[in-house]
Amino acid sequence: MTNERVEHQQAGNEGRSGASRAARSGDRPEGRSIGSGSPGRGKPVRLPAWVAEVDLDGERAGLRLVSGETDCEIHRFGRGAASVALFEGYLYERRALERELAGAGEPPSTAALLASAYERWGAGLFDRLDGSFAALVWDAESRRLIAGHDAFGHHPLFYRSSPRRDSLWLATNVLALAHCGRFRVAPHRLNLALNLRLARPTPGETYFEGIERLAPGHRLEAEGGAEPRRIRHWNPVPEPGEEDLAPKVVLAELEDRLMESVERSMELGPDGVMLSGGLDSVCIAALAADYTRAHELPPLIAYSARHHPDDPPTYEEEMQDLVAARLGMPQCLSNERDWLGSRPLIEASLDEVRRFPCPSTIFWKGGYMGFARWAAARGDHRFLTGSGGDEWLTVDPRYAADLLRRGALFRLASFVRADYSGTGTRLSRVLEYLLWTWGARLLLGDVLRRLCPGPLHRRLERRVRAEIGDECTDEQLRRRMVEVGLERRIRALGLRRRGG
């Protein structure tokens, strides 16, 4: 669950449309639609544009902003107010943090809370803070910078180090960092080429030479003259020797943890919930409705996207109406025509690409961004969303290979039947997909890896070369693409490189 801003910064709820105000005040009948709206492009969804420059040594040692002063919070603290805390994003359970770190009195800014957390826990603050955020702390006395973000990396953090390791530039918007004017920047040709053919950049790299991305679960520490150190502080995978949670424990705690997650998001004051009609958004909407009733708050607005008016209704649209009515949520319905007017979806998506930090092959991006602007234009800026029920509940197809390996044919038949009934795909396609592609084929690959790794290696290399194709005329770049693509395939299959 996330609860995030979808438009430019705007204080309070000023400018909220009359329909939204009425819905949040509880004046609307339960489950009643509050209409759509007039089409319009509106303003672009604005990303934070701050860039922090950190001089790690010398007379100018310190942290200062070179752009985007209004896009983040700054708090000075310590001796002579020379230390600096910078914060962007939001924290969960903020009131509890205030009680623990600030005590009674006027609520501090989030950057001031960050400074107090650093004074109390040092670099361990990233084990204590939860939410969606990026945080920088410059300690003037030790001349040290620590920087990090939320454990899942929901809030990105990019950085560039000077050749002498005496300066560092950081931002949450890679485009703002690349255009800050403090250093020369060039596109990363290899990563751009790989994106078009094979995969995303290697973790930690970006589409710009010299600009790196901090990985989830890591913090960055930097001191003058030394290479910035990336230190892991959180790992969702159990460490060697650690026991994973037993399935019974997971099942017993899942509902409580899900409720806690929604409650934390509700404390941030969302305006609505994105209700697609899928399992994840329906669960979140139901728990949010429980919260508003328990705390005597007006119901959230259920924002739902519909297909083009000329298209026949879908099952999800029926589910949207049923769920909103049962939960007593006013609906706000819209479709592509409301978000984009008469512009084709492809045209709208191409128009958005120039503002993206990386190439995109998702042709419906223009619809998403248009929907976000449309909702913000109504005065609603914070929403509860799911993260895709198919992603977090779908069984990995490699489960078929595990079942075949164990000879669990009855379970395999159940798996095939569940996939067939749940996807609506032809039975022959499901059988090929599970029994061969993700079943017997994987088991055969295991045998080949053990018995004849050389031929398998050569076959992988031929496949990578075929996928890259002949369009790349730069032979050196093409050779490097083959090396990286082959290395990734070998690593994924658990093979050794030839001669290694």
C-alpha cells in the first residue's frame, strides 16, 4: 500500500472541488457516483527537483541545495547549527516518533525529527524510520554524510561523486541531478542499448554515465577523499543460518499485518482509494472503510477508471459498483475521454516520455498520467492504492517444475486446473506453458547444466546474439552487450563462465 502525492505541491485542501468536498463531508448518499469531469490536460505531474551538493573537505565543507529549495525540508542543528538534515517524503507512525524524540510541545518538522533521530541513533536511524522517503544528514563535527531511503527503495536516491572524491551531489530525481550544471553528463550508451534489447541497467547504474542509484535496503556514507560506501542495513531474505517464518506463522499474521499497513496509511490523511475492482484494491478499500467507520470519519472517495464509453462494460466495472455500494463509498468515475480528451493514447504516452527518467515501452503510460492529473485537478492528491494482486498472489510458474521433480502429479493437475480456470487461456496453451516451458524444460536444463555445460553455454551465447540482432553498428558496443547479456543468463542459470 502506498499513499503518495500525484500532483504539484499544494498546501492543505484548498481548491478542492465542490463534489469532493461534499463527498468527504458525508453529504452524499452511500455508494452514489459523484460524476466524472471535463477533459483537460492540466499541469504535468511535478517531480521534486532538489539537488544537494556536499563538500566533504576543506573550508566549504557542508551540505547546501543548488536547486529545488521548496521541494524538501531542511533543518540545521548541532554546534553552531552547522549540521544539516534534509528530508523528502513521509513517515509512518509519526506521532509515536514525535513522542519518543521530541516530547511535548509544538510538533517539529519532519527534517527536525530526522535530526533528532540521528542524534539518538546515528546511522542506525534507517532501521527505525519507516515510510516513503529520502533522507540526508551532514554531520559537521565528524565531516561525514549519511544518506538513505526507505527500506524498499520506494523513494529513489541518485548520487554522483567527483573524481577527487571531495564532493558529492544527490537527488531523488535523476533528471534534476543530470541537469544541475555541476558536472558534465553523458548518456550511458551500454545501458540504453541493453534497455532496448535485453534488460534494465545493472543494479546501481542508471542511464547516465557516472550517476548511480542507491539500492533498496542500503545507506550511503561518505567522507572526504574516500570512495562513498554503500552499506546494507536491511535484507528481506533471511541471512545464512537464520530461519524463515513458518507458513503457519505467515498465515496467522497476514491479516493483522495488512490491517496495520492500511491503518498507517490512513493516518496520513488520504483523500480517496484507487478502486480497480481487483483483489488487492478491494481488500484495501474494505479495510479503509472499517477504519473510517471506527474513527467516525467520512468515507474515502472510490476513484475508478472505466473503459472507453463505446466499449462494452467489463467484470471489473461491475465489481467497482458493487464494492463501492457495499462499503458506502461515493464513486468518482472517469474514462480515457475525461483524461485525454480526443488525443490518442499513444500520442499522450509519447508526450509524457520526455519527462521520464528512462526509456519506457509501456504504451498506456499517458493514460495513467492523465488520470493522475485529472484527479489532482479535482482537488484530491493522496490515494490508497494496491500494488497488483496478480503480482503478490500469483503462484510462480516454476512451481510446476518443483512438482514434476517430486512426482506430485495430483498437485500438478490442481495447479494446471487453477491456472486454466483463472486466466481464461486455452487449455492447450496452459499445458504447454506449465508442463513444458516452466516444467519439463527447466528440469532438462538442470540435467544439461550438470552433464554438458559447454554446449549449453554456446547455445546461450547464440541466443543472446540473436536477441541483440544486427541493428547495432558499433561493434565494440555490440560485443559489450553480448558479454553483459550472456553474463546475466549464466548467473540466472547458476552456470560457471567458461574458463572460470
